[in-house]
Amino acid sequence: MGVLAGFVPSGLDDVIAQKPLSNKKVFVAHGTKDETVKIERAHEAVKLFEQAGADVKFVEDEVGHKLGSNGMKALEEFLEY
């Protein structure tokens, strides 16, 4: 799964506790200057994905609400795996 400049909505504690993402790989890329979805929401999402059992690859870039060059390169590498 890939999450680009996104977040996890609240109210999923019961679902997360069931570890539905065990043995799954998740890619998260987010801009540190994102004013639409603040970087803190991405950090929270990473924690929730990990609590749900996922193996998370997280990349930050100094961009707004878009995928930066570091994120694009990391996404390509993630998808090749």
C-alpha cells in the first residue's frame, strides 16, 4: 500500500488492534511543508500502520502537498520490491 500526503482517520482503534496489516508493506511519503495535511498527521499515520502490524517505509521531503523527488525515488524503489 502507498500513502502519498495522506492520513488515517480517527475511530479505527478496534480495527488497528486486530493487526490487519501484519506482514504487509506500507509506503508513506509526505511533505514537511504540507499545509493541507500537516506532517504531524503523517507521523500519526505511520504509528497507526505500525500498530496495525505493517512494515512501514516513511519518507519526508521539503515540499508542500505533493510528492517530492526523494519521495518519488523511494516510491519507485518500494514498488520494485
